[in-house]
Amino acid sequence: MNVSELSCALGLTPVALADGERAVTGAYCGDLLSWVMGRARRGDAWITIMTNMNVVAVASLADAACVILAEGVSVEQAVADAALARGVNLLSSPRTAYEIAAALSDILK
């Protein structure tokens, strides 16, 4: 499944869609950036409530397929612009991280 398909399947709102064709191969939930950097895997959909510029850097370093911003949090335009510039897909959802992860688990099986 790719990021665009995932976005449609979960009803996510694209914030910065740099590469909708990027394959999603797993998922990771976490808000401690150093923890995510060491544990998220290439191709993961990373679910977080963090919205600062460092999210873009960590997603890029981890080579995450996308970042899903949970609980309706929003990012500043500068963060969305940085995501596009670095090839990071940012999506948002009003759902909790748990709800998103549960839905992803069903989809990615």
C-alpha cells in the first residue's frame, strides 16, 4: 500500500504530500524523537502528536514513509514546507494514536 492509498483508506488529511507513491510497510508510534530515530524502520508510517521542525528531520533520518499527526494537531506552515523540501509526507487525523494504529494494523496485515 502506498501513502496516498493509506490516506484514502484511513480518511487522513494530507498536510504535505511529497511522494504519495511511497510504499508503507509498517507502522511506529512514538513521541520521543530520539527513541523514534533509533527504532522506526524504513517505510514505516510514524504516528505522533509532535509538530515541531525536528519531526521532519527524524522522519527523514528514519526514512519513514509518512508521518501521521494524531488527535487533530496542526503544524506551522514552515514545518509543512520543510517536509515537502525534504521529501517527507505529512498527514493528519482527528483520531487518537491508538485508533490510527489499530486501523493501520488491520490494513497492513
